[in-house]
Amino acid sequence: MIYPKIPLAQSIIEICKAKGLHHIVISPGSRNAPLTIGFTNNTKFTCYSIADERCAAFFALGMAQQLQKPVAVVCTSGSALLNYYPAVAEAFYSQIPLVVISADRPQNKIDIGDGQTIRQENVFANHSLYNANLVENASKENDAKIQEAIHLAAIKKGPVHINVPFEEPLYETVDAISVNIKMIDFDIENKELENLDVFANQWNQAKKKLILIGGCNPDFIQQSIVNVLANNNSVVVMTEVTSNVHHANFITNIDTIITPFTDEDFSNFQPEILVTIGGMIVSKRIKAFLRKYKPQQHWHIDELRAYDTFDCLTKHFEVSPNVFFNEFIPKIITIESDYLPKVLEIKKIRAQKTETYLATIPFSDFKAFEIILPKLSLNSQLQISNSSAIRYAQLFPIDSSIEVFCNRGTSGIDGSTSTAIGAALASEKKTILITGDISFLYDSNALWNNYIPENFKIILLNNGGGGIFRILPGHEENETFNTYFETSHQLTAEHLAKMYDFEYEKAVDEKSLKENLKIALNTKKSIILEVFTPTKVNDSILLNYFKNLT
């Protein structure tokens, strides 16, 4: 076995191995050579080489998203580390365990004009759970910090930063380690659920309870709990496409239901109790509704964090939904209410109007999503980019066997493709990424990756720019809008596909989309299906959809 000669590097390698941190994404550099040597020469680690640090960090994020275990990213000193920041922020808000290990110059080399040197300590302080600023020599204090960082990433589900100063020479190796590490047994806090009688009493008196479920991992909530909640007439359950929770009585297309509401409708729909579960909410309309028509009680159920998204949070239950509801459901009594039946009737009417409207519209983004989503491979994984793509996906049902993910922690377009590739590799499922053109082009270095599985497919909606800006209020057709907001372009993915050895198909209308979608989903090779839609009619088709629901 080959080890780096530097004892501090040995400590990191040995602690990662002992803590079960076995997936290491490395970007090339010299200062991180001791770590690269150590990780790549140890069979306990699976290492990946990705040159672009921003892509590397999102790739690791995608892996950790699927594994639900810490994945490490390793880089050299200087600006390389700063390129991790978008993924670090996403991991922080999406509660994904990510371990950043950055090589650094020794402290006496900082701010003296040395090359590739910046102030790296605490650089992620606002968006990390823990910052381990190590000193140059191996020590018990260093070992404790490294172990605490990895422990917190796993337990608290978020990013941590380990900053490691190395002095030259960097490439020397030995055939035996010189460090003796004492592993620490950390106490794991088990939070007990408090007595729920008071809350059950409030619940049993309320005739209108709304449960809103954001992003969740598949099987996060037991189906027995889902069934109970779905069959209570005083409970309406609204789910986002990323919730991965399914029942015929749930409302999956939130905006379709509530956008046509009048003030009277909103007032009638106002819940007495709001219960939220899962991650960030996509729908701006449901957020606006609940901020204006506040419930008397807002309970959030999450082991770690609660955001006061609607400015009315009254209780944070710091346990999993399964622990909460298994204790809570036996306390529930049946009361008379027409809350759910009325919403289900609205759902039926909206579905009929949607079907009628879709039969009248020309080829567009909206029509493309109508065609694509029902045809996705069963038991596959769907990754969706931000902006327009995730919003269109909210409007259509997706088969319950398909797992759905989106980087909604920060809702950025950066890193969607890199995340999807990392997720595809870790999950080993057929993975389809649906992305917009700007998001795809922004992260095109994601394809500079030697680990893309053949079961990875990209469906690229190319409408010639940032189409979401045409939907937002204030859009005016002029050069400023086209250049600085929409970022109009004439680019396609065809040459990128050729350069990175992807198969390539394109669609320009319903017929070619249906034909080439079948090819894309069934080919044995990774592929980009580029769907060209008309730039200047997509927004009116979508906006008219909501107008035609009344």
C-alpha cells in the first residue's frame, strides 16, 4: 500500500476510511497531491476525477442525494475552492451530506503574495455546519476536528469544510502510516416526541386541515400514514412533484387548483391548521396564498430544521413524519367536514378543462411536457432543472414508480446536469434529466465526465432563451429584455453531444417528439433529445391555460 508521507494527509485518509466515507470526487491540482495519492492508492475508496470544481461539487451532491451518506470533494488551494460554493449552498438548504476537503498553503504563506493562495479558512461559514481549520502538523486536535466534521455531515445532513494546510514537498510517499488515530464515539441526540394531546385536541376541532409536502426522498413517509391522511374529509394534502408521495386523493397540481380562485374561494380554502413536511416549496402561488390567508396553526415536522416560510410557524416537531404520525393518528377522531370533497370536485373540473385546453394548443413547452411526462420509463429516476422545467412538471401527473428530484435548496440553474449525472451513477437506475436550454448550457462542462452511465438521458427543452422571464410580470419585448433577461441565443446541443459521445436526436413538433422520445428512452446509450419550441408563444400558451381554467 502506498501512503502520502505527510502525516496530516495520512490522518485524513484513515479517518475517512474509518467513518465510512468511501466516495471521493477529486479535481486536479498540486497542493492536494498528498490527499490524491492517499485516496487513489487505497482500495477502500472509489475515486472520481472531475476537472471543473463546480461540476465536481454538484456531481458529489448528486451522489450524496441518492446515497444519503457523505460524499467528499477534494481540491487544490486558491480559487478552486470557491467554485464549490454553489453546491455547498445547495447542500446546506437541501440537507445533503457533503464533505469539502480543501488543500491550503501553510498559514505563514497567506497574504504575502504567494501564488494560488487565498483566505480559505471559514470561507463557507454562512452555509456550512462545521468548519475544521486544521494546523499543519498531525495532532489529536486535528483528528478530533476531522472526525467531528464528518460526523456532523452525516447526522445533521449538510455540508462541512475541512481546510488542510500542506507544505512542500507534496508528492513523497511511504509504504506504512506513521499516525495513530483514536476514534471518537460521538453521542447521538435522540429527541423524544412530546405529549401530543393538546395538538390532537386542536386537530380534532378543526374542520379544515391542509398538509403541504415539499421535496422528500422516496419512501420517506409510510404508505399506511398516507392512506389515513388521504381518507379524512377534513384534510387536504397537497404535494409537490418532488415529494415522492402519492395517493389518488392528493392534490399534485397545486397551481392548477388555486390559480383561478377568487378572494371568496381563497377565504373558503383557508386552513385552520397547516402541516408542512419536506423541503422547499416550488409553487409561488401556494406561498402567496398562505402568507395572505394565514392558518391559526402552522406545524412543521422535520428532525432537523423548520423554516417560517409563511410567517405563521407555531410549532416545530423535531422528529420524522413517521414517528409523529404513528403517535398522532391514534388520537385523531373523525369529524364532519366537506373540505376534501369540495377540493376533489374542483380537481375533477380542472382536469376536464385542462384536457380541453391541451387539445387546442400548438406545439410548445406546455405541449411538450404533456407528451413527455406520461411516456417516461417506469421505475426510473427523473431529475429536473430549475426555472421553467420544474414549474411545467408541477402541472402534470407523473407515475408513482418514478422518483423525482430537483435542486430546490437554492433553486439555481447551476449544476442541474452535474447533479443528475452523479445521481444516475449512485442510483444505478435509468435517469432522465429534463432541463431548459439556459440551465443546460450553463452547466455544459457537466458532460466533461468519464462516469456518465449509459442509462442517463437528457431531454433538453430549447426555446432560445430563459423562457421563465416571459412568464414573470413586467415582461416587455425589447432589446434589453432579450439580451439581459431572456439571454436570447441560437445555440444547440448537437455539437456538444458529438464532442462528448452522446447520441443525439431532435424534435420540432409533436410527431417528431413522439417518435424520437421513444428512441431516446429505449436506446442503450446516453443520449440528448433536444426539443425545439417557439420562443414567443410559450408564455401566452401557459398564461392562457390558467385563464381557461375558470
